[in-house]
Amino acid sequence: MNILLSKNDLRLRKGQQGHAGILTVLILPALWMLFSMGTDGARGLQDKARLDDALEAAVLAVSAHNDDNIGTNGSQVNKDIVNAYVNAYVTDKESITGVKITKLDCDNIPDCVSGLSNGDSRFFQYEVTASTKHDSWFSSDENFGAQFDVSGSSISRKYQDNPVDVVFVSDFSGSMDDGWSGGSQDKYKDLRDVIAAVTVELQKFNDNVNLDDNTISFAGFNNYTKVTQHNCYLDQLVYKSKVVIKNFRPRTEIRVNFNSTVNNVFNEKSASNCRTSNIYPDAKFNDILPTTGFTAFNNTVKTFRPDGYTASHQGLIRGAQLAMKGDNPRRLIIILSDGADLGDNKIANKGTKSHKGISEKLYGQHGMCDKIRNDLNSQTTSGGDDVLSRIAVIGFDYDLDSNVGLKTCAGEDNVFKAQNKTEILAKILELISEEIGHLK
């Protein structure tokens, strides 16, 4: 069948073809825009999901590592952790920007403060934020431009849920009787207040959590420690002696026996180690065995006064013995000092005699701190739990780098500087929370 088209029909058909062409020209850019938006948009959503996963893992790692997080945007150690996780999770980025780690203690978190009054556990909070920059696949798209940014954040909280035996190894040398810029009182008085504040928090935990109670004990030191059992200033070192003939006269040479001191670090010394010389009558302190009776503990500490020189090894050895008396799965020895070891040992007349030199040899060459940790960690509690111990140092009002011995003993990651009374308290509570905490 033949169909004849009139001239009008032909003109109509050509007109329709023109309309279709115009519509195509109009629609194609919109379709292209939708395609590019859908493609880059979907990619952006995937990158956002990957970044969120990375930051969720990173904030848990940062919380577990528990670096001091010094710096406006967080410590370099924490930034390195975050960057490592983002690099592993988000592989198509051009760069990582805006990394920030914020660490808040309980007193600065309204939820934590209000929760304490309701019987909830104390916690510390970490927040990690970061952004990644990406090249657009369709850089001509005005909606995305040549690049686009993806941002995310994540929060973790570290709660208390395991009991700890806290041992304060506290410097009670003469310099602790001086004032300082970090508080309004003499240093030893501010330290007493800090310890009392710690017991308040431990008591809240003991009252609110259905677990074994936290305990606290105390070992003060100057040249020696004072052990209540013997009511004397007790020398924790072991010595070796030999008689030599000089100028036809016998002379007894006495040296510190470093190996024997380390091997017997947990053996409590007998009354034969009591010292009546080179002691300071103005000093008043003694050790306090692990206890949950915090009121009596604080009343006793309030009577203590400092004097004498500084021999941190004396306090640490006694502190280790007190830690061994505990029965909680966490043992935390906190050394609190305002300066490096100072003065000389008056028993030894040969070999290393300075308190500083003795400490450095015990902590370094002879591995006393490793011995303390290893022996504590080999214990099990009466409930069958494995013990995990830690030695930490909080220095205040002096340059921590001057005390090489304690840095070797505790390890650089466990040495902290506090500028004032508030920082000392915050760091102690943080250490306790770390030992008895869980992440959420």
C-alpha cells in the first residue's frame, strides 16, 4: 500500500525531528550531571563509610595506647595512630587533613559528672576527628569541582571495671617542704591533698561497683624508708664487705651488692637493716599496708613531714613489697617525686655511693624494675586471676630528663610531668582508670 505524504506532512515531520534534537540537546547535560553526581556521590558515601570505620578503630587504639596527648590537636603519637588507620581503610584519598584528638577527664564531661552521683563508673573520653581529600572522577561537574572532602569523627570512653591495688611511693625528702608555683602550699601538703582526693574517687568506686575493693598503700622515702613493723628507718639495700690490708692495717670495704639487692627485692628486711645514723629527726613518715580504710589512711598521712636527701630506690623496693601484699588483678606503683636522687649512701665506703648512681645501676644495668614487674605478673589472685603490674612516675617541679634512672625504670611511656596540683590528681586518676578500665 502506498502512502502519499503531503508537503504539510513533510514539514510537520521535519519539525518534529527538530524538536527531538532540541530536547536531546537539553536533556543530555542533565543526564550527564545526574550520572556524574550519582557516581561521585556514591563514591563519596563509600569514602565516608570507610573513614568512619577507620576513625572508630583509631579511637579505640588511641584509648588503649593512652598517650599523654600533649598538644593543641593531640600528641604526635596519637596522630600517627590515626593516620595509620585512615591510610589502611581509605585508599583512594589524596591527603589526610584536620586530624585532631581530644582527651577529656571525668570532671570535664557532664555525663560522667552526673553519672557519678547515680552510681555509674568514672570514665575518660577520647574523640578523634579527621578529613580526607579526594580527586573527583568528573572534575568538570560544578557540584563536586576538582576535589571533594570527606570528614568524620568517633568517640570512645574508658570505664573502670576491675579493682586495683595502688601503691604510692612518695618522695619525702627535704625539698618537699618547699613552696612551688603549682600550688598554694608546700609541696608535701599539696601531695597529701592529692592523695586524699584519690581515695575519695576510689571510695566511690568501691561503694558503687560490685567487685573486689580497690586498696591503697603508702611508702615514703628520703635516704631510707620507715617500716612500721620495726619502727625504724630501714635500709632496703644489701651490701657486701671484705677485709683488706692497707699500710699493714686491716680495713673493711663495704659496697652495695647490686645483684643480691635485686634478687632479694621482695624479701622484707630485718631489724638488722635499721639505721640510726644519717637520719633526719624532722622527718616523720612510715609505710602503710594495703587498706580500704581510706579515712584512717588519710588521717595518718596528714601527720607526715619531709626531710633528708632523696633515694628513690629505697622507696621503690618497699613499694614493690607492698604491691606483693595486694590481692587484686591490677597492681599500680606510682612514684611521686619533685627531683632527681640526691645525696650519698653512708654505709658503702667503696664503689658506687651516690643515691643517683645506685638508682641508675639498679634500674638500668641490673634490671630491678623488670624484676619487680615480672615477679608481680607471675602471681595469681586468690580468685584465680592473673596479675598485671605497672610502674609509673609522676614528676613535678623539676626537669624529668634529669632523672634518667626513673625513666629507664618505668619506661618513657610511663613517665609523666605535672605542672600543678590539679594535673597531678588528673594523671593519677587517669592511670587508675587505665588499669581498671574497659573501652566502649
